[in-house]
Amino acid sequence: MRSLIFSISSLLLSFVASSTAYDTIPGSSCLRSYSGMMESMNDLAQKYPDLMSIEDIGDSYLKNNEGRVDGNYIIPEGGYDIYAFVVTAGHRANKGKMLLTSGVHSRELAPPELLARYIEMLVYGYDEDADITWVLDHNEIHAVLYLNPDGRYMAENYPELLWRKNLNPNGGCQRSDSYGTDLNRNFDFMWSYRDGSSHDPCENDYHGRSPESEPESQALAEYARRIFPQGQRKSNPEGQKDEPFGEGNTGMYVDIHASGGYVYYPWGHEDSISPDDEALQALGRKMNYFNDYKLWAGGQEDFLYAASGDISDWMYAVMGVASMGLEIGDEWVPNCNEFENSVVPDNLRALLYAAKTSSSPFKDIKGPDVLNLSVKQTNGHIGLSAIASDSEMLNQIQGFPDFRTGDQNINSVKVYLDVHPDDYTSSDTMWTMQPTARRLELEDFSSATDKSKTCKSFPTKKKCKRAGGGDMCAWKISTKKCISAGNGSGVPSVSEQSGSNDCESFSRRSKCKKAFGGDICSWSSKDKMCTRITSNSTGNTGENNSGNDLFDSDEEDVELTIDAGSLTPGRHAMFVQATDSDGYEGPVTSVFLQGPSGRRRRRERRTRRPAGH
């Protein structure tokens, strides 16, 4: 059966070409123009009304103001409606909500295309990909492709201006090429705070005359107030900004910008961590797992500059939702080869992962992840295998210390038949997966004359990090290559490890347990120390495993074999969820499989994408 990554990649290949059926912007074959995008989204909603709807959430500045001529630039009458595209399935009550925006800064032409690809992936992937199917059954995805459509007009018709802001000329700027308000500095949280925006109406980061002074800002703020629960908000967001929300809040927000390759999350208005940093940093780190972007947030070394009154801070502080943003690619108008082969697939996987946590993001993001889920059917049996890890997605950023939400052991990994864990009852079928021997890449480093060349033989991040049992090689994000871990990475070199077998040199549990290929060192939770296992050792490391003696680490290979004859004919969904020793349940990963008879039983639904689209 297909893994998550394989199935999504197949979906990407199936609809990437659809963007070329509509008008594109001059000089780019992969980015649809505003008119081409709106035509394609309207067509999609008409063909799949059971999955997608369109809502008018407000007006651009020009919608209610006259057109004009500003120097050499024609500003048309009529303006634009601002639309939200809503993708969901079924009629489940109390669905999670994910809100995404793009096109806030109009010269950044790539973000609306990426967000449109996300919408298309969800629509085309429903009933084809198991994860996409349950995400839409349990959540609503709300996407505002163009928050600043007036500015998009300027960016497409007068590209030499590199237009960023909206088209409201009432701030006082007398220059026909520099007026307008930066919508990402216009929101009512820490508005105009310190040096996070400009008071000069001709500057690119001008914050406007007052908080939410712009009709575009008002449209998004009112829409967010409508879809996210009022009961989870603070009465005085600025006065209570140092108080955590806790784990009961719901909702996810993502703002997509370009460029530079960053994942950002609160705080943005100043270089300090938010009171919910435990969850938000975990979210940022796990997004990095997919796209290798740097973390731009308070308290991180890649905090570039402050942005006050920005949307992501407002969504977190005022709406009480988990909030983050992406700075995609290297250019505002990207090279199409890079966009199609890197920006799109890496970030669509990241966005789908974020959607999985929309119902309980402050809690679910702290739980362990189920990776590499696969299914094999042989000789009348169905075998599931996976990796359950509390730390893998968190702790793979080179040079970053391990994060506290990944310190727990795996406690259990459960498989649910045809029912999502949130809907499970005692009458449903559930199995528990069992641990198996670790599948480590045991390359013979002792006989290799050039350890750096040996590390280079591992083409993927996961294989690189597990080479030789772990700690032998390091994955270099900038080049996406595997290098020897002794070259300034902070990890003991191969020669240092194999020469001494010094377990005490490993100061972290995950590194201790993987040292020298495993089964050499033991971690003591009581003493916070790594020591060598002696010959009379029972193998009990002293870890608190909440009564489950099957698992003893924060990462476990797990498997389950069931009798295929126990399943009814047709297609089934397997939902897998891991729980750590602190009781946190991680995001669900799922897969479709066939019961006896081999004939696929599908849901009654609309015809697939028409030919030629």
C-alpha cells in the first residue's frame, strides 16, 4: 500500500498541470494570474460542490471608492470582493477550523498559487488519500487566496513598482508609487508597537491610521471572529499577553508569504517567547521537518526583525488559535522548476500535517508522530509497520538542542479499524501495535578509510541520522547532504565514538540509547546520565514508562499483523495514533487497504476530475 508521502506525491503529479489550463502571469508558466486563479477556483467549486464552497467575506478598498489616475498608473473602478474558499466534507458537528491566507503583500506572487495547490490537493485527494479524507471529514479548511486584490492588480499590471500595500491613498503619502497601508501591520494587537512598523505613510511597512483601519483587514478580522470560538479568547489580549491559553483551545492559522525560507510563529512584535511557546515552537519545528526552513520567532537566533500589528500575532493573541506563517522559496516570482519540485511538495505536506492538529493544536502537537506507515498483504495476512517517535520531527534541526515536548517515551501505538480515534467506542475494533527490532542503517564505519564519504552514501535525512546506529552522520540542511558528524556539528565524531565507547559523553537520552548502534549504553532518568550497560545488567534503564514494559524509548519501530479474513470485503481505513508516557496523543496517520475480494468499495460521491482540466 501507499505511504503518506507517496500518495501525496502522486496527487501532486496528477493536478500540477491543471494550473497551466488558465491564464498565467507574464514571465511565469506556473503562477496563475488573478483572473486565471478566480476562474479555476470557480470551476473547481462548481464541479465539486459537495467539497468546496465560496464565501464573499468583504470588499477591497477600491470596491467602495472611485477609480483614478495616479501619475502614470491607471487605478480602475469597481475594486474586488474578497473571497474565502471553504473545503470540507460531511456534516460532522464541532469540526476543527484551519484558516489560511495569502496575497497579503501583493508583489509576492507565489503564495496564492501555493495555497490554491493546497485547495486542489484536498479536493482531488478526498476519497483517494486516507489522511486527506479524514482531515476533511473532521475539519473545515478556510483559504483566503487574495487578501489584497487591489494590490495584486498593481503587481500584475505594473510589476516594476513591486507593489506591496493596499491602494488606500488617505495615509498622507504624496508619491503615486508608494502610498497605501501594509495590511500585515494593521491588526489590533501591539499595533504601531516600538520599531515593528512605520509611521511614514510612504514606507512599505506603514501601519495605517489606526488598528484595522483598512477594509481588507476588517474583512479578515470579522471572518476570523465568526469561525473561531469566542469563548476561548482573552478579555484583554495585550494586558494578558504573558498568560498562556492552555491546551483546550482549538483552531489553526497559517499566513503564506515569500520569500527566504522561514517558518515563523509568535511572538513577532518583539524578540521574546510567547507563553505557549511549548506548543508553538513544537509546531514550527515540525513544519521544518518537511521544508527545512529556518525558525523566525522570538527567542530564536534567526529572528530577523520585529513586525507589530501583524496578522499571525493577532490570530494567536486575540483569537486564541495556534498561529504560524511561511516565507516560501527564494524569490517573490520563483523559478518554476524550484517551485514545482521543492516549494510545492514540501509545503503541501507541511500544511496537511498542520491541518491534522486543527481541533486541538496546543495539545496534539506535543504528542508523538507516526511515520513511515506502510501496509503489506501476503499469504492471507495484512501487516502494518510504522515508526512511532516523540522526537524525530522535533529534533532534526542541525545545531538546535532537543526540545522538551519530545522527551517522553512511547507508551502505546493503536490501530483503529474504519473509525477515527476521536469517534471510537467500545463496540469498534482496535488493535495495539507491538515493538520490533530497530531498523538501523548499520554501515561498517570501522573499515571505512574516509568517514565523510561513507556518510555521503546516505541520500535521505532519515537514513543519514540513523547511519551506524545514530550520531555517526549529520544532515546538512543548506545542502541537503549527509556529512560526517564530527565536523563542527557538536556530535562526537566516528573515531571518537568507536575508539572509546564512552557512553558518558552522550548528554541526551536519545543519543545515549542509539550510541554505537544501540544496546551499548543505558540512560538513567534519575541521574540524567548515560552509562555503559554491564554484563549483569537487566536492561532496565529506569525510564518511567507508565506501566508499559513493551516500549522503553522515545522512538520505536512498531508492527501489527492481522488475518485478512477477519475483514469484510472492500476498502477499509486504518487509523494509527501514538501516545507518549505523559499521556499526549499525537496526530493521526491513516492508510486505505483492501479486504478480501480485491474489489475496491468506494464512497458514493462525485465524478473525478474531468479530462482536460
